[in-house]
Amino acid sequence: MELPDYVKARKRNREEVIKEFYQLPEELKEIGRGKKYFLKTYGCQMNEHDSENIKAMLESLGFEETDDYKNCDLALLNTCSIRENAHNKAFGMLGRLKHVKENNKDLIIGLCGCMAQEEGVVSQIINRYKYVNFVFGTHNIHRLPFILNDAINSNDQEIEVMSKEGNIVEDIPVKRDSKYKAYVNIIYGCDKFCTYCIVPYTRGEQRSRDPKDIVREVEALVRDGYQEVTLLGQNVNAYGKDLDYEYGMDKLLEDVSKTKIPRIRFMTSHPWDFTDEMIDVIAKYDNVMPYVHLPVQSGSSRILKLMGRRYTKEDYLKLFDKIRNRIKNVSISTDIIVGFPTETEEDFKETLDLCEYCKFDNAFTFIYSKREGTAAAKLEGQIPQEVAEDRLQRLNKVVNKYFLENNKKLEGKIVPVLVEGISDKKKELFGYTDTNKLINFKGSASLIGKIVPVKVVSAKTWSLDGEISE
């Protein structure tokens, strides 16, 4: 049994990152034959991509996927720890699985992902969720076949959670959710330690993949007909800082662009590491999409300092203006937290003022969520829930106004759209523009997976309606 340890997880000893390669022993290739697995994913794109790896590994063991958790042999939750709501959803699902297991004693239940890296969560699993068969974390996802095999053949809980700086494992198989868009990990972990964020503890030290491995993966996607890649990391802009040679995110974007993949996106960016060279590359290459997700978190420099964000409001606005002025037709989205400890009404009004200035194309807005083990959890001046909820509503009213205003500017224009499928609600084709805006339009299913010109007919707050341009 290996349990999570926050003290170890916080250390950054700058030890050499070891590159390993995934291998599956022959004797494990049939342990799931004739059995079904259910996988539930919570959280960010990194978790979604981890689940693509998990699916491929399970199916290499003979398992078949099902979306019916009441009728499966293996149920696995890939969890998120960024907010309390994600915690509650995962524990609620574990409760439902308990009732299923009461009628199916052979059901194997597992929990993985970021919650598995939390000391408090694993303690609860051991003491209150004894029916959970196995737990593993973010650093040893490649060990799933071995951990699962042990869980199947053991009456004890199998808990293997590593709290270390982390290695890089290549060649983990992947079952991608889309045939047209793909996630590609470029950097793991985070060293920023924003005071509200648990991610540096759950994902470990910043460690960059070899650029040759990244480019090779994208080249394979091009050969397979993929139209878009999203380069993933907790802080993609820090890519290359840990390499022993000079090679940063700007160079990687340029090299990936040269693979001729039609569309390149990246997330998530930290303003601290967003360089002029990155801006130049985005502006230069047509296949690097003119869309930047640039989390600000707060418009108050005082709150930003308490958050450990390493920039002021003025720094952010200077960078924002550079991006807006140098990248043609760029779309910029952001993340904002309200109700951070000690946030005053004046601090909050500074956030509203920043939003009025930036007029973001999209914003993901949240109430501060206290996370065990973070520095902010120990701060005095926690904001009452009703105050935070009121601020969130007022913030959303402001940002939503600009979502619609920016979308309205596209009416009558022809935009390139990657067609992704047919919407369940409108029964029309849907896809995303180069600036990452959702658009619905009528057309033939034969267009799915292609980039086509679409004229914007009307704009809504959250989406566009269009028609195929002749």
C-alpha cells in the first residue's frame, strides 16, 4: 500500500526526469475477456485524455466498454480535485456503485485521477468506502493493468498512489474519443503553487515531453486524417523550462505547425509565462488558431498577490493588449474566481472593471472553493457563501453581455468551421470556428470531419447559427 503524502508532493528537488515506455505482459492480456467496464470522467481536458489512455489499456486486457454502471464488471471513476463540487459528484457516484455491488459481489470498483492524490480522500476510502477495490493516482496511470490484476486476485484494497516529482511514460495506448480532434500532452505537472490550487500536489513537478516525441505523435495524427490537435498541460507556456537545452513553447508551436496539421490549439496558459515569441508564432502561422485562453482569476492586484499569481492587474492588461493587437481576429477567454478570502467589494469591482475593459469572448466563472492542503485554505477572511453567490451572478451578467456583443460582430461573416457531428438538441450539424465558437447549421452528414466555410446568420450568447457558404 502506497498512500499520498502532501509533504513529498510539494517537494521540487529537480531530480532527473526518467523517460519510461509502457509495456503490457502477455499474461495480463486476457484478464478482462468477456467482461464490461464502465468509466466515468470528471474534470479537465487532461483528465479526459487520461481516460482515453485508460480505455485503451482496459480494452487491451479484453474488457468491452459500457455506459451502464448497473451492468458492468468493472467501474472506474477518473476524478477531479479542483473544486468541492467535483468531490461531491465522485463520492455520490461511489454511493450509487455501493448499491450495485450489494447485488453483484464480483463488481470491481476503482478510483483514480486527482482525488486519488489527496491524503483526505484516500483516508476516507480506507475508513468509509471499504468496498472500493483499488485506488491509483496520476503518476502511475501506466500501472493500471498490474493494479487491476492485483485487485481482481486480492481481498484487500489495492492502493498505489505515488507522491513524487514524476517521470514521463511514453507509448501508453490511446483510444481517442474523436476521429477528427485529438489531445496531445506536452507537459505534466505545475510548479506555480497558486495558493487556491491543489494541482501542483496532485500532478507533480513540471516536466516536459521530448519535442521529438510530441512532433512524432502529431505527425501520426496527420497521417490518420486528424484535423485538429490541442496541446495540453496545466501550464503549457512553461513548456521546455525544465529541459537541459533551450527550447520553449514558441519553438514547439512552430515545429508542430510544420507538420501541416490543419488546426492547433493549446491550453491552459499562465500569463506569467506567455512570451512575445509565442505571440509572434501564433500570429505567423495560419494553422495555429487565433484563440487564447488566458486565465486572469481576479482583477484586483491585492487578491492576485494573495493568490500567488505572480502578476498584477496592470501586467495582465499589458499582455492582453499585446495579444489583441498583434494576433489578427483573436478570441480571448479567461477564468475568474470570486469570493477569494478577504475579497472586498472594492476588489470585486476591480474584477468587473477589468471585464468591462477586456470584453472577453468567453469566461469560466467560479466561486472560490476551499481545498484542503492549499495555502488559501488557512487564510482568515473566508467570504460568506451568499456574498460569493451574489458576486458570481453580477459577474456573469457583465461577461455574458460581451459574449453576445462579440458574437454579434460575426453576423454576415464567413468563418472556417471544423464539423464535429450532429447535435442531439437541434438535429443540425455543429462545429467550432477557428476562434473556438460553437456554430450550428444545416448540411449533409458527409461534411463531418471536414473544415468548411460557414456564413454566420445569427448570434446568441453561447453559440452561432449559420449556413453553408457556397
